[in-house]
Amino acid sequence: MEIDEPHTWHPLTNVEGLPLTGGHGKFRRRLDGTHGVLFEIYYPAGVGSPVHHHEHDSFIYLLEGLVFGTVHGRAVRLEPGTTLLHPRGIPHTVTAEVDSRWLEFKAPPQAGWH
């Protein structure tokens, strides 16, 4: 298991090859395991992801902020302490209403994450 330096933030400008809307976010890799990777993600207010899907499940736990989005066309809202699943292959979006930070566990790991 590898652990990224906890203070190493990286720019986040796109998701699944599509540019973020309303600006840029940032991420840091928290833990690597055989079955998945844990990221910490930060979006400033107004930053969002376009409709996209991926070939892994993403488990979201909102630490702070307020996030709106869609999962398979259904509106969702996350407040601190709430969770959400973006299932593999299902279209979804995420937009930060206010500065927001969450943990995102992605499983299984994908090529290019290491």
C-alpha cells in the first residue's frame, strides 16, 4: 500500500477527459490498496463536472460544503456527513454550491492511477 504525502495537492481540470465547468478543483491521493484508491477532492464554489461515467464505482463521503448533482438523471444533494455512490457505467454530475471537500474511494483501481 502506498500513501501519498498528505499535503500534496494536484490540479484537477477535467474528469474522464472532459473539462470541469466554472473553474478548477484539486485532489490528493490518500491511500492505495489492492482493490481501490482513496482520493480527497476539493471543488471551489461553482466548479462542477460535466455528465460523465467511468469504469469503476466511486463512493463519496462529503467532509464539508454542499454538493448538488445527478446520478442517472436523478437529482442528488450532499451535505457534510452524507454519502453517495456513483456506480460503474452510470452517467452523473457533481457541482459544488459552496467550497466543498470530500473523500472518494474508487474501486477497482484503473490503469493510469499509479
